[in-house]
Amino acid sequence: MSGAGGGGPGPAARDVDPLGDPFLRTRLAVPARPTTFLRRDRLAGHLDQALGTPLTMVNGGAGAGKTVLVADWADRLERPVAWLTVDASDQAPGVFWAYLLQALRACGVREAEQAGHPADPMSVDHTLLARLAAALNARDEPVIVVVDEYDRVSAPEITEQLGFVLQHAGPGMHLILVTRTEPLLPLHRYRAEGTLTEIREAELAFTPEEAATLLELHGLRLAEDAARALVERTRGWAAGLRLCALAAQQSSDPESYLKEFEAGQSTIADFLLAEVLKRQPAKTQDLLLRVSVLDRFCPDLANALAGRQDAGPILAGLHRANAFVEHLGHSWYRLHPLFAEILAAHLRVRFPGLEAELHRRAAAWLLTCGPLPETLAHGAAAGDWEFTARALVDDLAIGQFFTGPSAEVRTQPRSADLGELFSRMAPDATGPEARLVRAARALSDHDVDRARAQLRHVRKALDADRPRRAAARLSCALLEVLAAGLTGAPGRAEHAAQTVWELQREVPPELLDRHPELAALLQAHLGSARLWAGRFEDARAALRTAAAGSGGASTALPREESLSRLALMDYLDGWPGPAERKALAALTDAERFSLSEPAGPGLGHLVLAAVAVDRDELDAAQALLDRATAAQPEPPDPVTAAGLVIARARLQLARGQIRAALRTAESAVPAAVASPWAEDHTALVVSAAHLAEGAPETAAKVLRDAAERRGACAVGAARAQLAAGNAEAALDLLANPPATDAGGPAVTVRAALVRAQAADQAGDGATARRLAAQALADARRERLRRPVLEAGPWLRRLLGADPLAGAYGAYGAYGAYGRRSAAPRAPGATHQPATTRPLATTRLPLGTRQPAATRPPVAEQPAPLVVEELSGREQDVLQRLAQMMSTEEIAADLFVSVNTVKTHLKSVYRKLGVNRRNEAVRRARDLGLL
């Protein structure tokens, strides 16, 4: 036959195409691989599996390694492969099919001879295609046909004809299309039928391990982290990695080159400009150059930068064509990192000065339509600092200098990046918002003087423009609260906080809802100022609010700081167990959100160190102190500074370093006003130091005023009076404790031991043993060793003769506490953190649990023992049970569910061996648990 049908051409016709040109044998040969080609078994294995489906599509951008992958795989097959590399001239169906039939004949497929030969370059007879499909369908073994660079086929009839042959060839043909774009074949149908195998860009990308191996083939070795960074920058792009390796071979420092090469000045730039950019129409090239200043973009943003309205279809087409435009979902795109670098460099060369204007346009669009961090980044890149600072302040995001971004933008840059961004702010930016940013940066560095200087300028400017700029005035007041908290100025903190609350009515509620860090910062620093003033209950109210706040990562730092301060108050009140739980909860919360180490000493670690001292775990206490001060020795605020002084001085005192403890306790803590608790607790250390030096009169004198304010100081003064031989004065101090101070176990244990020693000196051995046994039971429950060690040798003598030591476990407790342990408590073994301090029981003289007349004599009726110790949370429930609180009230006070309280009550009843609430309280009092 002849003509369009393509019958039996003569021998000469087999050597020329329908245009009369000889067949180019290079288009029918399997391409050679470079000597440094890396065979990747995971991809070769996928191609092996693909033989189970009639159609395979290897789809990736320029230089993705598609052709060499398939060529290497085909070369290793022990069967013929028909290979055709498409040329731009193949748009004519007759020419395309002539070449495809020639490829089949070249690999020995006789069925191609039976089909015939197209005679017309512009068309091919349907009968020829039917004959070819029928002949292939009759084969015993399928023929593998690879069509490389199929994206060059633009004639839809060719794709339709190829689909016809593939469908009717059945199992006799396996087709592999290597392409940059998706062909017009009905891929959805193939996918639904499971007859299509796809290898796409993501799978073609090199892994860090593969990239390192590829570099080794080029004689280059790269560390694992460096290889990972290179893959991240290149997105595993095969051509990019090869070009990098070739260029690095010519460098005197290959490793540095691979880490720091300038994409715009490399052979990669030549490749991408030639293979990707210059293949696009002029308008598309312009659009790509303009969006190169963006990390990500949507059609509307791209239109705003380019001054056009057709970016949507252009971007979608570039993505489909694998033109290094990646689709992020929801109509957002980004450029391949290397392509973006090259385009940005090309933009600066072709259009000098346009880059800043593009950033300005992007910032203006994002201000109303995009996330704040991107707005700020583009405003800064444009050099418009007044705009950038105003955008931050008007969004009420000033708190992010201290906390990081709000929950909805957690993946955007954190507070450290915000500080870095504004560190480049030009000095000529002097508007109120710019000064607020400078004040926030100064406060984040704990430079309060510099911050206050900026805030003075802000107040003057805002007073002149009072009807407007509510966000700026609120931000200014918030920063003043923070400054007051950092300097120990409670009066200023209260005044500024009141201003914040008033101004909140002038800003949109949805704006406040978007920034939970504002309320958290306000309450945390207000609570810190109240704590410094000694207003513990007011401080707890503010700090509990901050600690219980929502906001995830954006409020994690204020929550950590608030829990640490609540822990400090528990410790100061003599409750080491709750203090430890809150401090550990603070650190756990910080670790959960991967917060960095604090800029100054961490208060949570300081509280844990102080608790460890009370438990005589001195090595652990030292390790905690070292960790707390590792980042920066100077405390950022007076509360932390006082905590550091107390913890360090108590540790020095426990180690017998009396002079060092005195120097530490007497060191000044800079603050606007003095703190009563800081003075009292440092006086307590000074008194103990003098007592250790054998100067009880001086020790008592130091605490004379403090004993009237604080229970712990009253106990310390009583110890000094007792050592001075004034037993009556000591007992008077314990019988009349400060009316406003209810000490916890760390106080009451020491008080009971003082009373026991006084009774022993008075010859009342029974009372002394009863009080000592009670104190040791309480000490054992809280693991308090220091009070027992501080009591002195009289306690061992007293308990050594006690016939009830076994029943109480008293001497055993002393023996255990008398051995110094350095093992820190494992964080994973802690109780759940309590959010409130355990409530005080009915007020009695320090060291007393109930009147002696109501307690059976120790010698006649030993108190029953608890088979299993109560957990920390069970003790919290028991304390509230003794206050006659209902189950619902206990649940509300502990911030847990009613069912949780009921579970704890059942456990308490079981451990105490009782069945009712009243019995549990009585039994607990008999055991010294209350």
C-alpha cells in the first residue's frame, strides 16, 4: 500500500521519514549516562514494579534526572526497548508515527513491519494504527516503548492516537512517557483503573543520603548536616546538585562553596535562565521576575506586584509545566529556592531600584490580606520603617517581642527573629510606633533605662494625638507594666495596668482575641510586681490567671514565668512539695514548646535548687543553681535576683560556708522599693549563719522585727532564743505566730523540733518525744532533711531511747535523713502540678497540729501508720476536706473535674483505712498529715 495509509514501502522508504529526511539515529538510541551517574535503587525498583501497568509517566521539571533514570533502567533490562526522543519537528502526526515505528523496528519488533509506513507527514491513517495495535496485542511478550521529552508534543491528535494504540495493544505494549508536563491522555481514567504508574518530582528529588553519595562520586565529601542543608536549598534537584558538584571541584574550598555559593552567579543560573525562564513568553518572564521578591504568593498578590489581572492562569500553567513554580495549596505558590535566587539577581540587573518598590507593594497588600510577619518582612525589605513599626503596633503585636507569634502564625518567625528584623531599623524612624518598637527591644534585653527614655518620647507624642492611636497607647502602657515588673515598682505597675484595662475598651475585641499574649504578659508582670511588694494573695490572683491562660506557644513564656513565681511563693510559705510541682510544671511547659533558655537565671531552677537544699540534696542543688545561671549570671528582675540570693545563701549555709552565706545574703538586690519577704528571708539566712557561728544573741536580734511578720522568721528567732538559753521567750514566739502567715511543713517541722528541744531541756521527755515524732513524720512525708540536721545531736539522743521509734518510724526517719543524698528527683516521677497553694488548716501555734489535750498520750496509744503514702494531689484534696469544702468546691479550687476529686477521695479513704470524710480527717490528724 501507499499514500496516507502507509502500506508496504520500499527499502529506501524505511530509511527516510515522510518528509524525505533520513531518520536521525541519535533520537532512537538510549541516551548515555554521565560517568558520575548515581543509580538509585528505590527509583529503579519503582520502574520494575511499573511493568505491571500498561502506562508509566515519569514527570518532572528540567534537570530532574528523568531521562538518565529511565535510560539506565532500560539499558539494564534483558529485553528490547524502543526508545524515541521527541523533537520539535514531531508536531506532524505522520512524522511522529514514522519515528515511533522506526524505533520499534530498530529494537527488533517485527510487528512494526506489518503496520506499514506513514507517507503523509501531516496525518496518519487510522488503519495503520489499528494494524499496529492488533499486531502488538498478539505478542507473547510486551514491547517496552519509551517516549522521552513527550512535553514537546503539542498536537492533540498525536496524544489521542497514542492512547488508541495503548488501549488496543493490550498486554503487548508497555508505554513510558518521560515528560515535564502532564499529557492530554485521560489520566484520571487510568488512575481509577489502576493502570497508571507515576513517578513525579517529589520522588525524583535526591535525599540527603543520595546527595552525599553523588558528591562522593565527584570526589567531594560533605558532612551530614551540610548535605541536608544543600538538599534543602536545591530541593533535591538533580541538575542543581550535579552543577554544584562540578563547580565545587573547581573551587579551592569545595565544602565552603557548597554551603555558600551564590546561585545567581553560577552555572545553575545559566541552566535555569536558558531552560526555564527564556522558554516563557515575555509577560510570563516579567511576572516571574517580580514575584521573586516573595517567599510565597497567590494570584492577587502577584497581580498587585505586576499591575495585571491574569496571574492566576499563568501561575497554574507554570506549575503544571513543572517550571519551578510549586503549588502550596489554596491558590498559594512559591518558587524553587534556587530559581528564586537567580530571578532576584536577574531582577536587580534588569530593573535597578525596582526591588524596593516591589517589597513596598507587597507590604501594602499583605497589611490587609496577609499574615503580619510577612507584612513586616516586606516593609523592612522596602526600608519603610515607619510603616513597618506602625503595622506591628496597630496589630497589637508588641508583646511578640517577648513571647513569639500568636497561635495562628506559630510557623512564622519567632520573637528572636522579630528583634533581628527591627535591629536594622534606621535611626531616622522617630514616630511613636518606631519608638515603641525600640522600647520593646530594650526591655527584651532588660535595658530598662533605654526603654523608659523611649517611652517618655512616646507618651509626649501620643498625648498630642490622644483621640487616635489606641493600639499605640495600649502598647505603651503594657511596656510600662513590664518595665515596672523588671524594676520592682509595684505602684507604677498597678497604675499602668489600670491604663491597659481602660484602653482595651477602645480596640476591637477580635484584635485582643488574636493576641492572648497581651493579657498573659500583663498578668505575669503585674503578678511579679505584687509578689515583690509582698502582696502574695493579689500576686497569686494575677499569676494564676496568666498560668491558666490559653494561646499555646504564644503564651508559653508568661505561663512559665507565672508558674515559677507561684512556686517561689509556695517555697517561701514553707510548702516544698507544691513548690517543686509548680516549678517542674513550668519547666515542662517550656520544654513542650521548645522555648530557649531564659536570658537570665531561670526562677524555676532556683526554686528547685532551694527545695533540694531543704532535702539536703546539696549536689543536686548546686547543679540546678549552675544551670539556672549558666546563660547569664545577672538576674533579669528583682524577684529572680532575690530568689537567687536565698537559694545560693541557703546552699552555702548547708555546706558550712558561713562567711560566704553571709556575704551572699547581705548582697544588694536593685529595685525601686524594698521587698518585705526578700528582707525577711535573707535575714533568716543571716540569723542562721550567726547561730552557726555560736552567736545566738546576734541571731535573735537580726530576726527581732521579721519574727512579727513571718512564721519562718518566728521559728528562726525561737531557735536563736533557745540556743541563748531563753526557752520561755522561744516558746512565746511559737505560741503567738504572725496572724497573717500560715507556714507550711518546712516551717511547722522546724517549729515542732524547737518545741521538742525546749520540752527536752525542761525534762518533759514524753512531750519532747511526741513533738519530735510528729515533726519527723511530717518531714518524712515532704522528704525534709535539713530541719532534722539543723536540730542538732540532742534529737538522736532523744530518739535513741524512744521505745516507740519503730511504731513511728522516727529514728529510722532520722537515720535516713541524716545521710546526705545527692540524687536529684527524676522529673518524670513528679506529681501533677498544683495550680494553687494548699489551704491552711485551723490556725494553731506554730509546730502544733491540734491541742495536746485532745491527742492520746504517745506512750499509751501509738498513732496508726499509713500503709501507703498519699500523693501530692491526694494531700491537696485532704487539706481541703479538712476545711469542710464540698466535692464541687474542691474541684473548682484545684481546677480539676468532680470525677477526678472523687477518684482521689476513694484513694485517700483506702490508704487511711476509713470509709467517710470525717473519719479521714480525724485519721489524718492522728497521723500528723494535717
